[in-house]
Amino acid sequence: MPQFLKEENDDFTIGIWKTTESLEYYLSSVTLSDTEYDYFSKITNESRKKEYLAVRKLLLELTNKDTSIIYSQEGKPKLLNNNNANISITHTKNFVAIIISQKHITGIDIEHISDRVLRIRKKFLDTNELEWCNTVEKHIICWSAKETIFKLFGKNIDFKDIKINTFEVLENTGTINAALIKNTNKQFIVSYRKIENNFLTFTLHS
């Protein structure tokens, strides 16, 4: 039985799919465009194949129609024939997630909770963040939040250009404040959700 979660309001729609089904299930559930099938046929890893198809299955569940995903030169996903919709996609072990908004630029990320993030903490946290970021869960949320904001702007920023304000982790859901400081001072509110042993983060930007 597919495990599918949906969160929706006037600003966004989020879908989360737990990818427990077989590859054959997804192959029989979605219709790929010629371009999508050409890309899919070149994927050799079965888990990656499932992720690719699960994203299309989730999109079908959210929109109730077959809609192809295309990518800009910056690598940002877009919906074919729907220029008004902003979309962001993420996946991790056994989960894929999509956020769609007609009003805002969107970013979404999901990360598996693991202490392996501690090995790379100096690559994405600045000196101030290293002082107060003192639990694995805080590290995962910071990493995911920065990935979420990074997705808004493409490949022209570094994670250390994004600053996270100190916060305490609530049990299952919460928000944190962040800022992009490279050539600007854009402020963001990043929401997070704990989904089993993962943190999902997302943000909206006008």
C-alpha cells in the first residue's frame, strides 16, 4: 500500500512518498515523455530508477494529470506547459518529496538523520554556527535548510553564504530563520518536519 502524505494551503502543496514499492509498480504507474524515457533508460542503479519514477508518480498524485518535468540551464526543475508553477524536488533513502507553488519560488530538501554529517560540518557551517550547532539533529536541519535555500538560486552561491540563526529543535515540526548574505541580505523562514528518521525542510521566497 503506497505511503503518501500531502500538506496543502493557499501558498504551497507538498507531497511526500515513501518508496517501498517495486520498480515494476512505478513502471506501470507513470507515463514518461520521450525525453524522460531517454534519460531514465540511461540510469543503471535500481534505487535511482525508483526515485526517478517515484517523483513522477508523486507529481501525478499532486496534480491529477501527466505532467513532464523539464530543467533549466541552471538545473532547476520546471513543469512543462505550466510556467506559473514553481517546483522543487528532493529525495533521500526511501523518500521523495515535491513542493509546488503558484505564488512563490520554492525550495525543498530531505535528509536522513545520521552522525556522518559531523564529518563535514566545517564545510557548511561558519565559525559562529560551529559554536552553537551542538547536536546531530541541529546539524542535519542546518545542512538541509542551506540546501533548500541553495535550490532557490541555483549554483551561484556557497553554503557558507547562507547564515542560520541559533535555534532549538522542537519535537516534530518548527521553523528557523536564515539569511543569504552574498551581495544581498535576503531573509528566509525555513520550515522543518521530522518524517521518521529524516528531516524535511522547505522555504518560500517572493
